[in-house]
Amino acid sequence: MAKEVQTQAGRCSTHGTVKATREVPQTGFPFVVYGPWRAVAQRRPFLCPECGAAVQPDGPAAAWAGGDF
Ligand SMILES: [Zn+2]
């Protein structure tokens, strides 16, 4: 299963500003399966590389990260 690692500058309550990461499945055939799955993964929080805690996204992504599509 191909995975894509997305990175995002975020704020960990323990470690401060970190380069947070999350894995999302890469889109592939059949798209009807991967599309929604990927969409769900995209909504997961980014995780601190140090402790694995969810971090608050920083920057432009923060504007929509907390809202509904
Ligand atoms: Zn941390």
C-alpha cells in the first residue's frame, strides 16, 4: 500500500513548533475506494515527530483544518 507522508509546521504543547507529519494513502485504483479513504485520512491531525501527539497546525492550513468541508 503506497503511503504519502504529508508534513506541516505545527505546534506541539510539549515540543513547541515542530514539523508534524501524517500519512495518507496515495490515490490509486480503484479511486472509489481510495478517494473517500484518503479524504478521511486528510482530516486526521498532524502528529508530533517527537511524541506522537496531535499538534495544532500552523500557517495557512490552520484556517480550514478545524472546519467542515
Ligand atoms: Zn511533541
